[in-house]
Amino acid sequence: LSIASLRDLLGAFASSQLPPPAALRAGVDADLARLRARQDPSSGGFGFWAGEPWPYLTVHAALALALAREKGFAVDAGMLSRVSGYLHAIDSHIPSGYSAETRRALRAYALFVLERLGQRDGDAARRLVDEAGGLEKLPLESVAWLHPTFASGADTASLARESERLFENRAVETAGAAHFTTSYGEGDYLVLASEHRADALVLLALLRTNPKSPLVPKVVAGLLGGRKNGHWASTQEDAFVLLALDAYFQRFEKVAPSFVARVWLGDRPASEHAYRGFNVDRAESMVPMAELDRLGGSSLVVDKDGAAGRLYYRLGLKYAPSSLSLPPIERGFSVMRVYEPVGERKDEVRLDPDGVWHVKAGAAVRVRVSMVAPSERHHVALVDPMPAGFEALNSGLAGTPIVPPAA
């Protein structure tokens, strides 16, 4: 999955990490031969090593075969035929102990793969939704798996529109990113569920039917921001995120850039940079606040001269408030701080009606800081400066009074 997803992208950027085409094809051919040897001959399924076929793993292997075929690799027709048969009859292969929600998720994933194999089953998709009691009763990831089947047939076009509305309603957005949550309860491990995988599947769905949705660039930004040390949390997340980003590349970035980007403040040029070919160039310009103030209400214009390629830009403003008495503000986080007296003397620490804290000299104070983030955020540090006149108490040091534990 990852090799097929990255091949076009790394090839476009002439990455030194990409093996020669012959070596790449030989590696994929070896993987396909290994999969063929591990396929169960009777059911067409796949298991761990030589074990019994496992439903989720079989569907996942079938997706790898479908993508390999899409990218031009030679996939054995018999292997594809056998695994397709497994997918069409997947309900009969799911153990009886699986919950109804987990069974529906596996069926939705199987329909997702069958649609990519050119074997769309709109009737099965509609039955699955009816069994659940409506789209809103399904985990969001299952809806994203079903969306390509909805979108590829007139008989389910209304369900495609309904699922798009569901994605918009369930998105948790910040100024620059969007994220989705999903859960199968105790059955999460049976389908290897993860939230970045859900984000990637929603991105794939939107690229299929509504690529101009404002959610698309936000989901991409959220996925890129979720990397740690260059990758995501698991091989599952890596595979699906790369699959979605490849689809984004094919839709928006397959044409090599050839344009000049310019920025004006009023009638004055502020920045200019030429982009030629695939690269990771960035250009940054800083405008002093005094210049912005002097220009007053002048327009800021961003322009791209040249049709080929996609321009990404960010406008940011750094400023300092003129007053130290600031009203509370919430922009993606809620942060609350409370000062509490330690000991019996409750009057040593108090908050007056104007919102000013009063602390008696020598009083012991506990600082309680709470932060609420309504969506997934990355690379965040919460730092609470110590007020002037305070001194930290470390009860691990000799001579420091014992600090009672927090209630």
C-alpha cells in the first residue's frame, strides 16, 4: 500500500529515497508472490502467517492488491478472483462473537474494496445502512468506507449527499485544520481502528465527490500536523494517510508548478517568488507593523501569475497588546487558572470582584491550571509563568515544609 501510494509522489519530486523503477517493481512482485503463497486456497482469505484467515486482514490485503493493480503492477487474476469471492461473502466469514457494529464495519470496508475492484454492490450498501437505522447511527469511518459506493451509482446518490453532510457536521475544526473521531467501542482492535485513519478515509471520500470542499485542505493540514518523527502512530495510519495524500496529489498537484507568486500591500509590492517544477521551496516576507499602520485600510492582494500548479500561502500577524489587563479569549483552547490557599487560613488567598488576586505575604499557594482542547492538537506546550514574588516549594528538599496533597 505504501509503495504504491508513494511511487508517483516521490517520482515527481525525484526523491533520492526512491529505488530505481526496476528494483521497485521487483520488490512489489516479490510481495505479491508472497501474498499469493499465503492465500487460503479454499476461502480466498488471508491470515497472520499461516494461520486461519482473519476478516479484517483479508479485506486489507485485498485493498493492497486493488491499489497495486491500479498503479500498473501485475496482480495474479486467480488471487484477485478468490479474494473477491471472500469479500462478497464476508458476512459468512465473520466470527459470531463480533458485535453488530464491528460486523457492519467489516462489511463497509469490503464494499469499499469491491468498488475499487470494479465490483460495486449498491444494494448491499443500502441494506447495511438500513440495518444500522440510518447513516448517523454508523461510525463515521464506516460511512467514509461506504461513500465511494454511494457516489458511483444513481441508486445511492441521495446517500452520497447525506454522507457529505454528515462529514461536514462531524468535523472538529480549528483555524487551520480539521479532524474527525470514530469508535467501535470494545471492537476497535478487531478493525485496527484509529482516528487518523478516519481522517484519511473522509479525505478520500471528499476528494471523490466534493474536492472543492473547504474541509479538504484542512484535513490535509491536520494529517500532516499529526506526524511524529516523520510518520503516524501505526502502519495502519501510515498506509491510509499515504493513500489519501496520494489521491490529493493526483487531484491537485500532479501538474508541475510553473508560476510567479506576488503579494501587494495597497499599490506597493511586498513579496515575489517564482516556482518552477516540483520542489519544497518556501518564501517568507516580513512587513513591519509600522508599515501596516501607515498604509491604513489598504487592500492586501495575493496573486499567481501562471496557470500551472497550486499556490499555498499563509498570512500571519504578530502583535503585543497595549494593556496588561486583558479580557479572556478562547481560540481553540480553554485555559483556566485558580490560586488556592494551602492550609487552614482560607483568607490568605482571595479573588476580588474586579478579578484581581490578593495573596498574603508568606502564604502557601497551590496553582491549579486546567486546559480543555475540543479537538486533536499537536506540538502544544502549556506554560504557566510563576507570578512575581512567588517561590516554588519542593517538599523533596530538606527544610521545605510538607505540602498537603491536593484535594
